[in-house]
Amino acid sequence: MHPTALRLALAAAFLVPAAGFAQIAPQGDAGAADPGKDKKDKTIQRVEVKGAAADYDPRRDDTASKTVLSAEEIRKYGDDNIFDVLKRAPGVTVTGKTIRMRGLGAGYTQILVNGDRPPPGFSLDALTPDQIERIEVIRAASAEYSMQAIAGTINIVLRKVVSKPQRDLRLNATRSTLQRSGTVGGTWGEKVGSLSYFVNGTAFGGHNDFYSRGSDRLTQQDGQLAQARVSNYRGGGAYRGIVLFPRVNWKIDDANELNLSAGLQASSHAWSGMSHNDVLVGAFGDPDWIDMPGRTSGDQWMMRGELGWIAKVGGGKLELTLAGERSRDDNDNVTDYFSAGRIHHLARDWDTVARPRRTSLRGKFTRSLFDGHALAAGVDASRQRNDDTRDRRDQQDDAPETHVVEGYQPEVTRLAAFAQDEWNVTKQWSIYLGGRWEGVRTDSAATGVAATASRSHVLGPVAQTLYKFPDKSGRQLRLALTRTYKAPTVDQLTARRYLAPLNTRFSPDSSGNPALRPELANGIDVAFEQYWPEGAMVSVSGTQRLVSDYIRTRLDLDPDGRWIYRPLNDGGARVHALEAEVKLPLRMVSPAAAGFDMRAAVTRNWSEVDVVPGPGNRLDAQTPMSANVGLDYRRDRLTFGASMAYQQGGWVRVSEAQSRRQQTRRDVDAYAAWKLDPHVQLRLTLNNLLGMDNTSESSYEDASGLSRQAGWQRGATRVGLNVEMKM
């Protein structure tokens, strides 16, 4: 708990009896004979203590800068997935299934669940908003969490034990021209004496349809069109799954508490479709595949168990957590390839099985040691091992079948230790100092490849300060200095080669590099914030990151004539960002607008990669600008609102030869909720009101000419109806 909130809570506990007020006898002469004065002295004064922990706002009061999305904000649009929730968060953009802060995606933006890395097999797709208590958007690094957060951290906190009985049921149906889905979810929580339990579960299912088309063109240096084709794909399929998160809490005594929690995610899918190519100029291989019918099916499950102990020792609080996870992901992909007139035929059956497991131990000790100091220290340790298998069968025409079974067994061992101190120097000024050491060892073994081992470690110091201007002005300044990093992935560190089913410069093979080093980033964050009692606020912030040992993925032709991606450390990069956010209850502008709340945020990002020539040499295809704006209205039992999330697109230079165009998107969503009675509420939701499609484009230019590839996938407006019942 924040020190300010802790002191307020203690003050309330000592000063406020059960009824919520303190009885204070007026001072005076106890032996006075004046009956009027005696009657006056016996008058009970009532003093209300308004300074309470409820007044604590982490966005405003924490030294470390963060934005917290509450359960109400998360659920009000009736979203059925976490990605739609986050696209409306200030400073966050979502591209497909990639979550970005400051326009930077996977690896640069750290995603945590309950303060820890998601377990192997954990799917954010299957996580419903009903199972989330809050989402913390942390802009600058914190020593308590991993320092793998160059762009920032998003911490998804799942719902925990309730302090009073809770039973609710939620039904959801969503429909569009491309999708039909249904969800049933609920919560059951109870407290019996020193024992409390909580179960939150969701079952879901549906059917999706896909329509897409694409084009490939190769123009030679003299302007002659050498190759051209268009492709069309039509397909779809069904999916279903279940998510369950039970938790039990046992308050042993005033000094000890045990928590036992578990998690289960299970899902399956089955897709089928048909891809057809129309070759307009030239040929695209020998043989040139024209028709490609295929089907894919898969089953996934993840199980997790966690045991936690909280104890009051040494004048502070000790938290120990032991967790274990296992998961399995089976996928079967069968595709037939036919040339024109079906003269040639290739039958391809690729089956993959991934079986990761992880064990982790976390410990944290916190206490107040000196006046105004909140100290914390801890350790994290984990070991994860994967056992992956790929079974490949190819048969072309009358040739003998090719059967290859590949195994892959990477193992990652992590160890980290941190210490931090949050010090309230004065009533207006607080300082946060911390440091975290993290070490990683990656061992990899694969069929036909020599075993490899890679070690790396990073020491990340962090300093943050918050100054609140006096006289309750609501104005405050923030400053943060950080050293963060981006670690290579397991695939980037292994020499194992991933073969593309059809190898092209736009769909190459990939291989790793065991000698890769982490990217390091020195950063500075500055922010000015203004808060008003009515709930209005304005925030303006700026960020800079200087990145060294940038990991670049280079596209080459190998001696066998196959295209392949390989990573390497090459040079540095610079990242800059400006962000502004405003929240405004419109009653502050006009009494006639009472009930309306407006919020808006805009972020402008810049970056340059040293080894890639400009223009457009942005790091990780960084989103240059994003914005979102929303308006909500509440009156009596009716609530409605709308929001728009904007992402600017444009061309990105990936390398000297390769460029990729990002799509400009405008996603408009709306909702209306009607509370029928204290126990039942109806909610109507509209997503992608503009019906935006998804488009992509990429190019590659070398001595042979200019290759361009474009793609389009149909989008559609989704209509949803939610029924929310409290029992």
C-alpha cells in the first residue's frame, strides 16, 4: 500500500469507532457548578474524519507514474476480449494481437499478469474482462517488476478473494456478418469466518468467417513487369473454450495468511478454407501452385497452481509465492497444393505439439524503517522447459513421401533480485529509488542442431520523483530516470531453423543467434499533471530512450537459394514521445451538461534506427501517432457512451531493401446500459462501427527489381447484447 494511504487508514482506525465518528469531550473545569455550563459541557461534538484510504488515487499519489483502469471502466463497453479494452487506454495502441506503448510492441512493451510474466500456454485471447479486477499502465520502470520494459509495462490484475458474498452471472451474444459468438460467465464468492473463497469462470464458443485477397508483383529495374498474380482466400470455422480461476484465502491469525489459487484455460478450434491464385504475368515457382485447399484443427490447455504465504515478521510484511504451470498446444495443418489443370499435386501434413512447463518462486519483504520511508526487497527465480515436436509429411506427385520428425527442447532459467525505497521527503515531495539485477541462462537442443547455451545479465537502476505544488493547487511534476532492456527471445537465441511452408522473400525461413546480447536503453520521463476536485485532470508528458545493441533481423538468401531471417546486434536507436491526456466532467463547463464525462488522449512518437537509412526508419514499425476520445453519459438507470481510437499509418523502412506500410485505423465503439433493477442490467454494444477492413503492404527492392505484396481482409461491425445479473 502507498505510504499516504497506509497512514490515512491507520488514522481512521484509531480515531473512528464502528459508527464512523469520534466522541470528543470539551475541555473545562470539571468541578464548575454552573448548570448551564454543565449542560453545555455534556454536549457531544461530532467530528467526521474524511481523510480515508478511499481518497488515495494511485494515478495522482504514487511516486511511480501509472494509470489504473478500474473494473467499471474495463467492462462498460461490453468487450469480449482484452485487446478491445486496451485500445481505449491512454498511450496504448493495439495492432492485431500486439499491444504497444509509445508505439512499440512485443518485447519493448512488457505484459504481466498479477505482476508476473504470463505462464506458458496462457492466452490473452481467452481472458475475458469479467475476470479482471484492474489494469495498470505503468509508464516508467519499477524495480519490483522486471526491467524488460523499454516502452512501459501493462499489468493485468485478475479478480481475487471477496470480502463479502458475491454471486453474479453474465450472458453475452455477439453477431456480425463474419462472426457469431456466445459467452456465459459468472462469479461465486463467499466468506465464512477466517476462510473465504472465490470462483470466476467463463465458457465461450462461436464461429468466424474469413475473406481476404492479395497481390504480388515484381517489376524489373527497366520497368518491365516480370511477375504478377492475385490471390483470394475464403474460409472459416468454429471455436470453443473455458476459463476458470478459483482462489481460497485462509486468515490463520493476525500475523499469517495463506492463499491458494489455480487457473485453467482450455480451447479448441477447427478451420477450413480455400486459397486460389490467378497468375497474370510470369510464374511463381516450378511447379506454380494455383489452388490450395486446407484445414487446421487444434486443442490447447493450460493449468496453473499457486500457493502464497503472507506473514508479519520483523516489523514488516513477508510475501512468498510458489507457482507451477503446465500446458499443451496441439495443432494439425493439412494442405493440398495443385498446379494449373491439377497436373501436379503436393500433399502436406504438418503436426506440431508444444508442451511447456514452468516453476517459479517469488519473495518480497516490505516495511517502514524510518519516518516517511517505505522499503521493499525481493527475489524472483524461475525455470521453464519446453518440449516441442514437429511432424512433417510431404508427398509430391508419385515421389516417395518425405517424413521428418523434429524435436526442440529449450530451457530458460531466470534469477532476479531487487530493492527499492519510496521516501516522502516532505508533504509535497517524494522520491523513489530502486535497482534490479536480472540474469538469464538459455539452453537449447534441437534435432540435427548442435546444443547451444547463452547467458546474459542486466543491472537496472531507476529513480523517480514527484513534486506536488503547495496550497492544494492540484499541480504536480514527475521525473523518472531508468535503465531498461529488451531480452532476445528463445527462438532468437537458438540455432534451430524454422522452415516456411512456401519460402519467399515475404515468407522466409528463420533461425537464431546464440551470441545475441540484450538491447539496453537509458531513459528519461518528464510529466506535468493538473487535478481538480471534481475529477477533471490534464497531463502532459515527454519521453526519451537511447537504445544500444539494437537487435536487427536481416533478410538474406542462403546457399540453397532459400530466403532466411537471422538476428544480430547492430548499432543503436533513439525513441522520443509526447503524450497529452485530459478528463473533464462537462458539468464544470455548463450545468446543462451534467452527467456527461469526456476523456481524450493523444501520443506522438518518433524513432530512428542508426543502421537503417531513412526516411521512415522507425524502431519496431513504431506507430507515429495515436489518439482516443470518449464521451459517457449517466442519468438514473441509463448509461451510454462512445469512443474512437485512432492509429496513424505510413511506410516503415525495415532495412536497406525492405519496407512495410502500416494501416491507418479509426475504430469507433459505442454502448448503452439500462439498469432494470438493483440486480439486472442490460447492455448493448457496437464495435467497429465504421466497418473498417484490414490492409497491409510490403516491398523489397534489390538488383532483380522491386517486389510488392499487398493484402486485404474484410472487417465488419459487431453487435453485442449482455445480460448482467447479481444474485
